[in-house]
Amino acid sequence: MNDAVQPLAQGFSHHMIRWAARRGCDESTIRALHAAATQVARATAEGHVCVSIDAQLRPCLLSSGLVGTPDAPGAMPLILDAGGRLYLHRYFDDERRLALRLVHAATAPGVPAGTAASAMLDELFAANESRLAGAADQQKLAAQLALEKRLVIISGGPGTGKTSTVVNLLAGLLTQYPAFRIALAAPTGKARARLLEAIRRRAAGLPENIRSRLPDDASTIHRLLGVRPDGSFTHHAGNLLAIDALVVDEASMVDLALARRLLEAVPDHARIILLGDKDQLASVESGAVFAEISFRQGALHDAVVWFIDNYRFAADSGPGRLAADISRARAESALEWLRRGEEPSVTWLNDAGRGLAPDSIQYLAAGFEPYFDALKRSPLDRTGISAAFSAFRVLCAMRDGVRGVDRINELVDARAQEKLASLIEQYPRAPASPWYPGRPVLVMSNDYVLNLMNGDIGITLPDENGDLKVFFADDASGFRAIAPSRMPSHDTAYATTVHKAQGSEFDEVMLVLPDKPGPLVSRELLYTAVTRARRRVTLCAGDVVIRAAIDMPTRRFSGLRARLAAPL
């Protein structure tokens, strides 16, 4: 358990004890409340939405006057449902309201697609017919659903055609509704930029009258909702977004509370199109919303489409083959294939020791050589340097430890200052300053004044006057510069956690796993890391850790699927 979780759980349970004592509860009831409150507080801090409570405790908890039910929640701090799921009140409220909004959208009366819009989809998806040889076209089905229904959930891995499908379905919507107001959103700034870039690239083949009406910008979800300094939002259920369609990419990263707030801010008439990968890591905060709503069940059964075919990788090659074995829990198949080493796009460094083996350190150093060369060649070539940095990235399961983010950043940082010594000498810095040309940094907290979001990556480079600035990619100006002294909380970014890499892609990924299995090294983490790679994956881990990860799916306890399946 996270060390920070224990005091929070204890604090909440102590509050419950005091409240129970004031109400005159007997000792057995107080003990039951203490145990239940501690359990649910720990669980929610670890990403769960609720916990399962022994049926024998139910009468005791409900008689305390501090535990409500879905039918009579009142202002109780805890809610216990008929399935034995115990919630903190706000988590129950978020889950119930999200389920209601999803079911409302999924069951709203459909609107038949117009002739012109159907003809547009026929034309845009015509190329799929010969490839599918009579099989169902899931991409076209998703687009048709978006024309006719108010909720479409599309799940598929990288390279399965989600963005191409979205461009086509938006073309269909704009053919049927020329004045439609469409919002594009993603959880992080990096994911937002990738979504916008992909849509612009794939929209090039559309007719001009459609292309000109496509959105020319995308937002982070927080920006779309109008986040305020106190964390509240301008747009909510009482002040709806002025849109007719919402497209959310990387929806697997959206936690329960944010999903509820976002969907409640969407007008009832608007289309909701959610894109994600049900096999990826769940959100850092509570819940695994996208994975749960991607199950074809209940009211959402006809709103969900799975994309299986991968167009980036052949199913039996490289990262695509490895990702498929991971997602389908084929640990022995994956290890046997890795041992054979037949595929040059996947390298396994069977590094089972506590620290990195010499071969792993050598591979790590070689991975950043093109980046260092680009810096030395032309420190003002921001585009070329950014491309070189994006070509290779180290991902880790954890921050701490000899195989964690912090240690690897120390190793590469030392090598960078050695390799770039002559360049660094050209730009004097204060003694002990961590800033030097080429230092990449990862933003660790949102700064709405500077328009920097948690997860954004910038590179320290000289400006035209020779002053060091941190340059961030910007859609409008190419790059924008921030003085190091103004930077919000940040870390060096040669290596990042897999969680921080969600929504990003790199030419090559080197994944460094711990020396021992553990709860953080799950099937979803391994799959997410591998699917960040466009071309190559290098896996630095022992076989015991790889096998354990593939065999251990992440479990997030919640009642969302039950609420979606039940009459509301």
C-alpha cells in the first residue's frame, strides 16, 4: 500500500468513530464502522470506487445512522448498495450519475441517416470492401451509429483505424448537419495535440466543403469545461457546453469523477463519441470507466464497437504481435517468441538483476545518441531536435528504485552533460544549476497561466539571444519559450513512467521493469508501454517479471457495470 494512504484511511475512520459515538452507537457497531471506513478509504486511494462488504455486516452498518442506501442516500458519508458494495458518498454519486447519463444517451430515440450522409460514408469506406472480403466493416458501422445515435464507444488499439473512422464519421455528420458544432477533446495536452494532428492529416482527402467545417482546434477536457483556479468548472449540468457533438480521444485515461462532469455538461441532443483502448491502463484516479463501458451489455450493448484489425503492424510481427500476446494473457507464447529473437523490431534484454546490466546501460546510452548529435549539430533547430528526442523514450513502471525513472534520469543526465560538454560551455549557467542545452523536462502540475499541463514535455534550448529557455511545441507558433525560472513543478524527462506516457507515441520505446513482480507491474501497464512504440520495442526485464505481469490484470472494484446493466 502507498505510505500516504494509511494516514488518510485512519483519519477518515477516526471521524466515523466520533460521529458514531455522538449518535450513541454500541461498541460492535463502532468496530464495524471503523473497519468498513478504513477499508473503503484505502480502496479509493488505490483507484477503486468501492469495496465489497460481508453480508453479515450489512444490518449493523445500516442501523448506525451513518450508512445510506441508493434509495435513501441522505447525507450519509457511506453508501451501501444491495450488492454489498460500500462507497464513499461522492463516489457513489459520481457512479450513479454517470450511469444515468450514459444510459440516457444510449437509449435516446435514433435519427435515421440521410441519403447524402449515407452516400458520403459509402464513398469514404469503399476502400474497406475489398480488404474485408465480405466481412462486417466495424469502422463503417461505428460511423453509421454516430449518424443515428447519441452515444458511440469505439475501443481499439493503436493502428486499428480509430482516428480515420472519426474523420469519416465527422464528414458524415457535417453532410447531414452542415452547421454542427463539434468539440474535440483529450485528457492531456499531448493527447490533444496528437488527436488534432491525426485528424488534420487524415482530413486532407475530404471534399473542401467538408474539410473547411471540421474543427480547427482541440482542447484538453479541463480546458473544454473551463477549469477555474479553485478546480471547479464553468460548464456543468447547469451550464451546458454549446456543442452538437463531442469527440473524446484516449478516453481510457478519464477517471470516474471527470467522466461524470464531462458528460453531464454535454447537451441531451448532442452526439457523444468516446475513443479509447479497453486494454490500456486505467486512469490514475478512481475507476476504470472506459474498460467498463466497453463491455457490450445492458443499455450500452448497441453503442459499443470494437476495432480488432491492426493496420500499423501485422498481427504476427513486432510490437503488434507482442501487444496481442499481452492483451490475450498468452505469457508463455510471448516469452517463447521473445527467446527466439526472430523479429528485429522487438529486442529482449533478459536483465533480471537488481540494477541495470551492462548491456542494458549500453543500449540505453545508444538510444539517445541521435538526440545528442542533433543538439550538437544545430542547437537552434527546434523541430529537428524535438523529432530526435521523440524517436526514443525510456519508460518505467515506477519512479523509485535502481530500475526506476529517477535513477535512469540520473544516468542519462550525467551522460548528456558529458556528451554535450562543448555545447554547454557556450551557454554559461549558475553553479549547481540543473539547466543546460538539451535537458528535457516533464511538467508535473497544471499551470493555467502559462498554459502548461501535467504531462507536457519541453526541451531546454538557447533562444536567438543565447538565453536558455524551455521550448514547448505549439500549434499556432510552432514552439513557445518559457523561462526556466517560471517553470511549474517539473522533472527531467529522459525516462518517464508508463502512466505519464499515455497519450504519447515514440518511434522506439525501451521499457525497464523492476527486478521483482509487484502489483504495479500489470498486464495493462505492459500492454500500454508496448503500444507507445511506432516501430521498435526494447524490453528490459527478467522472464519472471514479464510472466507475472501478463498473468496479472488490473482489477478496479466498482459498480458501474452493474448500474449500466440494471434498469435505471
